[in-house]
Amino acid sequence: MTPPPALDRRWLQDAVDLSRRCPPKATAYAVGAIVVGRDGAELARGYSRETDSHVHAEESALGKLHGVDLSGATIYSSLEPCSARQRRSPTCTALILAAGIRRVVLAMREPPIFVDCQGVELLAAAGVEVVELPDLADQVRAINRYVMDVPGA
Ligand SMILES: [Zn+2]
């Protein structure tokens, strides 16, 4: 069951707006993530550094949903789910797969600044539907200007 594109865009815009709440940190992105259930209702949301200085957006949102059936859920993330991380594991890509989520909508691929991210490739290889709405990427880039727009980035 695929939601209409306008609905995807609205949820993803909410995730982008949510990322503005992330406490700033020079060495990490600001990301927002929202999990929406099969029936179209929001289940949980999270953002980078919401609960501690290393927690990721998807990790924070999924951490609120232990024991919930997410097989029909979609996760909206302003930035590509990570596939490698420096300070903690598992990765958000692994968490999404472990949660049984089969649909991921994102605005922007992670640029190769900190690590080589292959979240989209790994999710797609596992059979997850990955939808990119790149017209929202300019907002993500602006919010992450402190990380992305530095020399060499
Ligand atoms: Zn992550």
C-alpha cells in the first residue's frame, strides 16, 4: 500500500522541520525522522541528539517503538539512514531492517564527509522500498550548512 506522493512529501517536510530542533554539533548531522504506521498515523518521531549526544534520529524514533509491529510502516528521514557510525552500533540502516520496516522515504543522500554511507544501497538490497524526494534536499543542506558547507566537504 503506497501512500499518495503528496502525503509522503508532507511527512518528509515534517521530518525536515523536526531536524531544526537538533542540538548543534560540529561533527554530526542534524536529522529528523518520523515513523508512520500502515494506517497513516504517526507512531513516533525522533531527531539527532534528542536524548543523548550520540543518538541518531531514526534510532531515537525506533527506540520508542519496542514491540510494535512495523511491517507496514514507513520511516521518513531527512537524511539517508547511516550504514556506518563512529561511536555506537547498530547503524540506523540495521535498526530499520531489524524493525521490519519495508519503506523508507528520504530527502538527501549522506555526503561522504564522515563516513562512506551506503544506507540506500543496503536497504534496497534487502528489498526495502526507498523513495527519494530530492526537491527537499536544499532545506536539509541548509540546516546542515555547518557540516556540509565547509572547505573540502
Ligand atoms: Zn544513524
